[in-house]
Amino acid sequence: MDREPKEILRKQFVLAWSEVSFAYQQARINSERTAQAALFAAMSASVENSIVICEPTIALEPIGRVVPDLLVLQGNQVTAAVELKFVPHDF
């Protein structure tokens, strides 16, 4: 993937993440699963010419199966894999 599509994807991710971040700051996200769902919805709405998949199981040699939180595909090429980590509001 050349630089221009990567930059477009990065900008779309930043936009989607700002929506999730705002919802978190408003205490509307209370778990990692909710954050994952919010980011999936925001990414699905913002990425163009791509498919966002939530929790796909991927077989990788030699490490076995992995399950990222989100995977972004353009055609049959993976353009991004996202793994979220959540910190509760009162931490």
C-alpha cells in the first residue's frame, strides 16, 4: 500500500477515534467491548472502499490463531489490524 492510501486511512481512523473518545469522556463507554462496538460503528461509517470486520479469527503460521478486535480490508488485503485496551473511568 503506498503512502496516500495509508494517510487517508490514518485520517479516517483519527476521525473515528475522536468520536469514541468523546463518548468515553461523556461516560457513555463503560467496557472494552462497548469501545470496540463504538469504534467498529465509527470506522464502518468513515472508511471508504474498505470493509471493517469485528473479531475475525485468523490462522497465522507458526503462532496459531489470533483474534484482533478490528480488521480493515481493502479487497483481500489487510490494511489495518486494531487491538483495543480499555481503562475504566474511575481508574
